[in-house]
Amino acid sequence: MQKKRWRKLGFMRRVLTCAIASISLVALFSAHLHMFFPPSQVSMLPDPYKLPAQHETQYQKLSRERPHLTKVPLPALKLDGANRSLDSNKLWKPPPNLDFTPCVEPSSSYLAPQETRGYLLVHTNGGLNQMRAGICDMVAVARIINATLVVPELDKRSFWQDTSNFSDVFDEDYFITTLANDVNIIRKLPKELMTATRAVKHFRSWSGIDYYEQEIASLWDDYQVIRAAKSDSRLANNNLPPDIQKLRCRACYEALRFSPHIEAMGKLLVDRMRSYGPYIALHLRYEKDMLAFSGCTHDLSIEEANELTAIRENTSYWKVKDIDSTEQRAKGFCPLTPKEVGIFLRALGFPPTTPIYIAAGEIYGGDSRMADITSVFPILMKKEKLATVEELVPFINHASQMAALDYIVSVESDIFIPSYSGNMARAVEGHRRFLGHRKTISPDRKLLVRIFDKIANGTMKEGKKLSSRIIEMHKRRQGSPRKRKGPISGTKGTDRFRSEEAFYVNPLPDCLCQKEPTENENSTTVVLKYTQKRLVL
């Protein structure tokens, strides 16, 4: 009897040992799988091109068909070099926001709009984001000079020839009502003043409050209507009253939202991108107008370079005509090419399965120019891939509205990466800072082009060493909280203002304040104090 008991006990031990070993193997396999793929990527591996069920919107009523997406076979994942030791969750982790939160409420001494002294007409200029910043500044100017603001006129004469009106791009009613306690805003100039003589002014760039209170406000003595011929960069970045700075933020991040049809389509694109998991919004500024304006022709053919030069010379409002492309690139003034962006993303450690939204217009050179990055990162999406032709019909011939869709998808992305620090890149970065310092990786183009040139001439190779170097270069370029940068030392006059970091790129410290708990840390009720702490750059 005792021998039988020992035999049964031994059999049970062997069964338990096998079970424990099996569980350990499964756990080990699972750990290794999640080490290389975040959960969102693991779930998408079987079919990375599957779109979510579409929510019913006015645009989906046009077509019940999902947009056709070509399934490109994913290249085998390379898990050597830097990628082997990389914790993929770290790639997507946003920078610590140090408990900064929006604080844009006016002070206790802030008054409702006083009796108007006249009407301010505004002709905005530039593309979507240049106009956005200008509109917000003109709201502040109207407050300073005690004017009634007429809903601004959008630029219809710029390179893009967009015929959109204010209400086509922005929610006009919301704009007027949201700012009712700040500025009187009307849709049109009163009929009796339509033929009145107007003071047409080019407001001085980066002007302070004294300029507007004294020089511009004095025009009310002779005129009932002042027309601002341009709106961009007409207000100083710094040294303005706190209530004026907060008003700029309320205008930009609260009042100036896009029109309902743009918001709805933008949300739809975001939802469809999210079906792939966390995604990068890549502002690939490599369109014809950008290259012509900047004079950047690196890696282009002679025929392409000549075409861009001709465009620049024939565009009257682009003042600089003679540009040395090599010098521009060496200084970091040129956008990264699609090929260079691919090298950059790979060096940062992003795997080929990374979903990337291309926030851009038509890339100069088309698919052939995109081949180098597409071969490495095949899940490249853009509006035209995520939406049907029918869904894009209301936007397709309106550059500002198409740009607004890109803006929404970029602001909502897990990571935003601009290939060039243009108006959209700066606007999106500032908005993401305001919303909680969402991760924004700003490539150091001046240093990167030296590396890319060494790769091109064979003196440097891609791999672990290069990856570590590029990662180290960009540790402090990921959108973490810091005070807005002032002017470059030694600069004077206009150059001094031009060298400052723009207000809408970084609204800290004016519109972002740090939360602090009370001294009694054990209390279950935490009282938050808003303090504007000085940050070390």
C-alpha cells in the first residue's frame, strides 16, 4: 500500500512539473512578443490594413464603400542593433508635462468691451496657419484699440488661389459668441460705412501695445474704419500685458475652431488612423511651392531645379530670388527629403509596422520621390487613402480646407514630426504644447544633413552607432515644457524680433501654469494653485 502511494505521488509531481514548464514557456514567449511590439501593434499584425467600422456622418452617406487601400507586404522586421534593446513603449511615451495646464482666464480687472471707437477690417495673408495666427493677433489688436472687429477676410490671392471664405474654414458663429466678452465682432461692415474713407495701414511687424494705443488708435480722430492690409506677425511675441496674451490663446485654442464639416471629416480621418494603433503624423513639407520658395534643390534633377527657380522668379510677392541651395541646406534651412526622413525614423527605432499619416499636399516628384521611405515604412496614409473620393469632394479644390484636415489629424496624433519648421509645423507644435505637451519630435536639420551626406558618400553607415547618436541628439527636442525662447544675443531691430520663438509655437509661460498641491499632502482634497514658474532653458 505504501509503495502505491509513493508511485501516485511521483506521478503527480511529474504532471505538475510539466504544467509549470509549459506555463513558463508561454509567459516567456508572450514577454518577448510584447518587448518588440506594443499591444496595439500586436493586435494589428494579422491585418494592418483593416479599417474600423465607420460612424455615420454626412460624408459616409455619400458612399457606403470603404476607401480601397492597397495591401503592401510588410518587410521583415529587423530586430538587430538599436531596435533589439529598445523598449517600444518608450518610443510612444509623451514627455513629462510637469503638471502644466492651460490658464487663460482673464484677470479680475478685465472689463467687457467698451463702447467702440470704430471698425477694424482685416485682410489676412498667407496659408491656413499664417492666417490663423494673424486672425488671433487681430482679435487682440481690436481689443487694444477698442475697435469692433469685422470678421476677417481670408487670403484669396496667395500661391494656392483658394476661394474659401471665413465661414467655409472656421465656425463663424462660435468665433463671434466665444469672444463676446472680449471684443465686439460683426460679420459685415454697416451699410452706411461701406463707402466711407478708410485708413489703410500696414501695421508695423512685432509691435508692442504702445504702438497700437498711440499711433494706430490716434487714427480714430479722422476715420471710422481702419483696414489692416496684412495680418501676419503684427503683434510682439513678448512684453505684452498678461490679459492680452491670454486673449490671444483664447482666440487661437478656443474660439477659432474649424467649421463643422471640417471638424467632422477630421475626426473621421483620426478614427481611421487610430484603427492601426498609435500613429505618427509626418508633416512632409516637400511640395512644389515649398521647394520653390526656399530654393532647396538637393537631390533634384537640373530640369526640376530650373522649374522651381522659374516659379520663384515669377512669384512677385516672394522677395528673395537668388538662393544658394547648398548653403541653405548646410544651415538647416531646407526641408528634409522623403529619403532623409526614412533614415531619421529608422534611426529613432521605429519599426516598419509604424502607421504614418502624411500631412502634406502633393509631394514634388510623386511616388518615385516617396519610394525610399515607402519601401521601409509601407503603412503610409494620407487623406486620399483614408477617405473616398466622394468624401473629399467638398474640400478637394480648397487648399485651406485640405490643410485644416491635416491640422486636425496632426494635433491628435501620438507623435508629430515636421520635416521643416514652417507655419503649420509651428502652429501644430504650439497647439500640442497647449493641450498637454504631446510628443513632438523636431529634427535638428543642421546636424542631420551632415550625417546624411556622410551616409551618401560612404563614410558612415546606418546601424546601432548611428541610431544611438541620432537618439541622443533629439532627447531634448520632443516637446517637453520650457519657457518660450527669447531673441538671439547680439541681434538688433527687426532681426531681433525675427529671431525670437513665435508666441503660438510655445504659449508658456503666458497661457500655461503649473499645478501645485497645498502643504498638507495627506489631505484627500488637493487644492490646486496656479503658478507661473520660470523654467530653465
